[in-house]
Amino acid sequence: MRRGLKPLVFAACLLPLAWLAGRFWLDDLGVNPVETVNRFLGDWSLRFLLLALAVTPLRRLAGWPALARLRRMLGLFAFFHVCLHLASYVGLDLFFDWQALWRDVVKRRYITLGMLCFLLLVPLAATSTDAMIRRLGGRRWRALHRLVYPAGLLAVAHFWMMVKADIREPLAYALVLAGLLGWRAVRAAGTARQRMSLHSADIGS
């Protein structure tokens, strides 16, 4: 089962795009196809990002180390969908009008946050290979990849500010993200207390 886990999850991660392609083929993208595609890709960008962040808590709570093998793949799928989301906005919505893009980034705060999120994810995707981990060293690589936490916050804020009226869906994502980050904060605090206790014991011995 462990050997087949990654191919199975990889195939499952392609299902959203397959569903979108099916809707396009059936001409079932609604009255505003560009907005439908852009929103769909943005939603799945956030979902994959949260799934990638959920791997470590689930792995530790469920005691299933094989889940660790999925984290990198889910993170890359998140970045892939972010790139598609950005490409659909720039290409389908703005028709590659770079001046209009710059105006949106400067004047529309949710666009600003979305672009910042993208910029934070770029170095994470670029250093996702084993070769880059060896080149950076484990400690520096882990420090760099903590950028995923502010990226998650920016992604949720981007979505929240975009919807404006009905905040139920972004609120749900915000609660999930708060739980995932809160779990890490509690665990980090526990580890710090444990190290202090060991340090105190060493001094007293």
C-alpha cells in the first residue's frame, strides 16, 4: 500500500483539473467562464496549500510516517495551481496587460496579498528537490520553508478580502489554517520547555 500511495494521491490531485476540463468541454462554465476558471483554480490553490500543511499534524497524530512522502507533492500541486490561477488572471482576465496588472497590484489590496503569497511560494518550489536540500543544508532548508506559514496567512487573507460579502467559506479556511498553525505553535512551545528542562537538569547535575 505504501508503494502505491504516492501514485494514487498524485492521480487524485489531478481530478480537479480533469473536472474543470470536463466542464470546459461541455461548455458548462457559467455566464462568466473567466471568473469561474480563475475562482476554481484559486480555491484549489488554497486547498492544496492547506493539505500540504496538514500532512505533518496528521502524520504525528495518526502515527503514519508514510504520509511524510506526500508533503512535497502536495506543496508542488499547490504551487502549480497558484501558477495556473495567476496565469488565468493575467492571460484570460487582463489579456497580458502588464500596466493593468501593476495597477491592480498597487491599488487592490487582495491582489497585493495574492502576489506576495506567490512570491513567497516561488523559493519553496525552487528548493523542493533533494539536491537543493543537500545544497542548502537541512537547517537552512527548514528555515526557508517556514515561509509557507505566512504564505498560508496571505492566501486566506487574499480569499477573504476578495469575497467581501459572504465570508463563510474563507472563514472555514481561516479556522483550518488557525488549527494547523496552532498545533505547530503548541508543539514548538512544548519542545522548547523540554529543552529548557533538560538544560536545567544538566546544570544542576
